Amino acid sequence: MKDMHDIIIRPVLTEKAYEGFADKRYVFEVPVNANKMEIKKAVEEVFASDRVKVEKVNTVRTIGKVKRQGLHSGRRPEVKKAYVTLTRDSKPIKFFEAMGTEE
């Protein structure tokens, strides 16, 4: 069995991600081979202290871009992002509460 902390690699903190905080929508980078059920269980287990309930998970997989430098070419790594939406009665994740608010 996979460790749930290995499924969530890191949060994605971009302007588009900040816009979703008000709607309880958070973006995480996950392994390319992770499926939606694993992501849902991982978010609920990792943030269990915040009592979160996941309503839905949408995933986006981007293929690595080919880059060249002279004769040598390489590829950037593939990335999979998970857009996680919490239920209405769920509490927001405390880690993200201070982010996205302007002071």
C-alpha cells in the first residue's frame, strides 16, 4: 500500500490556484500514476485534522516539453496536477487560509 504522504507531492501555488481558495478548490502536484480515488483518500487522510471531505477530483496531465541547447535535446518532466474540490459543509484547509488574502 502506498503512503498517503507520497501521493501529494506539493501544493501548486499560482494565481489561478489562489482564485479557487474561496470556492474550497485546491491544486496539488501528484505522481503521474496516481488515480482519482488515491488522491481523494490522500487529501482526506493528510488533512484529517482540518476535517475535510472531498467532493470531486479533476486531474490534468501535461507532457514534458522538448528543450534544445545546441545539438543536445532533452525533455522536461511530465507533471500531473489534481484539482480537489471540498464539500460545502467541509472546513477549509488551514494551510491555505493565510494565502490568497491580501493585507
